[in-house]
Amino acid sequence: MKQLLSGAPRRMLAVLLLLFLGLLSACGGKAPAAPTPAPSQTTSAEPAPAPVEAPPAAQPTQPEDPVVRASSVSQLVEAIRPGATVLLEPGEYNLTEYLSAFPNTADRDAWNAQHPYVQIWEAADGPELVIQNVTGLTVEGTSDDPADILLITEPRYAAVLRLNDCTDIVLACLTMGHTDGADCSGDVLCLERTKKVYLQAVDLFGCGVYGISCSDSCGDVYVSDSTIRDCELGPFSIHGGEGDFQFTACSFYGSGGGGEYEINETSQLSFVGCDFGLDETYEWYGRENVSFEDCEWTEPDYTDFYTDFYNEFATHVPPFDFDSFTEVALEDWTLEGTGWAGYSVVDPQSGETRYLDRLDEDEPAEDYALLYLDEFGTGWLETGDEELDLSWYYVDETVACLESGERTFYASVYQSPDGDWWMMLQMDKDLIWFY
């Protein structure tokens, strides 16, 4: 009995197990999968994909260095842009030699297209460098002596440097001019529609029609510790100004004239502590609507004038025959830059005549008269009794007015049949004849 019972439960358990597996199969169930063993160190497996890296953060663009040292025209030209400071090493910078590397229109157009702030223009006889649309540019020599840094150009009709539509420009410690001192039609520095220009320790020399020309709404041009010399017509020309034009501690000399300034309601011209040469003195001394402070002027040197007088008039006195004289119209060429020696003094009331001493280098005259009228409307009169500074101007076609303080004299000019010139000067109560 015990053996029978012990076998029955085992068979029943087996039957129940088969029934359970059948139910699972009928319901679509699956037996749980055996767990996958962890790979051993020697198990070969596909490598895990590398993680995707995020793109690097955008780095800010580094601006070009605003300070550039240049030792050639190419380096100078390529460095010109808004906000730049170009430091020029000592040497000669011949702009024409560089610009001539672009000899035809196509070459220049291609070069200009790549240089928005610097252009090559063609003057009548060669290329010209133009700086345009630049704000905040400084070009400065690295030497304290402006003579060590020389910017030159060769064409007579080209400016050495032209600035158009620029603002806040500094040029310092430079010498600029044309290669030869021949006649020019171009200026040294030409400014158009350009404001806030500061020139410090520059030497601008001729040839150049003007050292600085300013036109078409230029203004706020300040020049200090500089020289403008030997230019064809004058140190500067200012037309259509809008703002201040101030020269401080500057020297002007050797030019063929004093320069020009168009007076208007929108500009002011002033000089502080400046030195003026002879022609520059003639133009600016006593000039109205211009401010002067602590300036020095050049007195005329009449040494050559006296020598010429002695040489000419000691040997030749033309014959005097008033009845044959013809009164002439006073054209500019008649009186401007002329010198006269006194011949006689006539009392118009009595007709009494006193003949003046002839000039003689070896024997100084005592009773004489000398008159000089320059082309700037000034002059002087010297007699045995007095020396007078004069200002003079034309009254009409045949009469000129000479003024000295409160005294006023009148002059007329006559010509003899032989072509000799004579002047009759009404001075106080007398008439003085000059030849």
C-alpha cells in the first residue's frame, strides 16, 4: 500500500505538468528566455559608436591691427582704411613709381575695385593717389625730423596727396612735394569735402600751385609747427570753407604769392605765432576779416632797388618837355612794381621850379626824391626831409591815390615822344616830377 501511494503522486505531478505546458502553447505564450551571460574579456564584439561632438562655439572675428608700420609705398597704400594708424619708417616714398605699375585703364579699374578707400586717378601727365571716404586715419613719420620721411610725386598736374570726403585725418612728421621745382598745376595736399584735418610738423614744398588747397565745404583744418614754402602761387587756397582754418607756429616763405582765402559767413581764418615771408607779408599784413596773434612779418630789402636806381639814373635823365607829353591810362602794368627818381619840384602858384639832385653812388644826394610802388598796393616815398610808407590805389583811368596816414597825394603818368615815362605827383602844395 505504501509503495502504491508513493508512485501515484509522481505520476499525477507529471500529468499536471504536461497539462500546464499545453495550456501555455495554446495561448501563444513563450517560456521566458534564459538570461544572456555578460561577455567575457575575450569575447569579440562590435565597438560602440563614438559620441557625436557638438560643433565648436563661433569665435569672434579678430579685427585687423589698427597700427601698421610701413617702409614702402605698397605697405602704406594697403594699410589705408578707417581707423588705421600708419607709421612710416624714414625714407623716400615715390608715389608715382608705385602707381605707374598700373599703366592702363583696365589695370587701374581692377586695382580700384579692390581698394575702396584708395584710388588711382589719372591726371593730365600721370597718376595721382586719392584717399576717399575714410574716417579716423593717421599717417605719421617715426622720426621727429620731417625731412627723414619724404612723400613725392612726379606729375606736374597731380596733387601729391588728395583727400576726398574724409573726416578726422592726421598727417604728422612728413615732408611732401613734387620731385622738381618746375611749373605745376597740382597742389601738394588737396582737400575736397573733407573736415577735421590735423597737420603737425609737416613740410609742404613746391612745386605745387598751393601747399594746401581746400574747396567744396572743407573745414576745421588745423596746422601746427609746420612749414609751407616755395609754392607757385601761395601757401594755401581756401574756397567755400565751412569751419575753422587755423595755423599755429607755422612758417610761410618763398612762394610766388601770399595765397587765397575766400571770406564767407561759414568759415574763419586765424594765425597764431606764425612767420611770414616777403610775398606772404604783402598779402596778409593788415588783412581784414582774418585773425592774427603774435605773428612776425618780413620788411622789404631795398638794397637791390637802390643799386638799380643808381646804375640807371646816374647815367640817364630823359629830356623834359611837358608840352610834348601825352597823359596815359593807368593800366596795372604802369604802376605796379615801379620805381621813380625825382626830377624837379614845382610851385603851381608861382611856377617856381627847383631841380632835384641826381642820384650818384659816390656822392650821396641831399635834395632828392625816390618813389616805389609795389604790386600789392603798398610802397614808400623818400625825400631829403622824410620817409613815408604808402598805400595806393587807382582812382580812375588816369589818376592814382597815394595815402600816408592822414596825408593824401595824387599821381598821373605821362609819356614823351621818345617813349620815356614821367609821373607828376601832387604832394601837399607842390608838384613833383619823377622819371
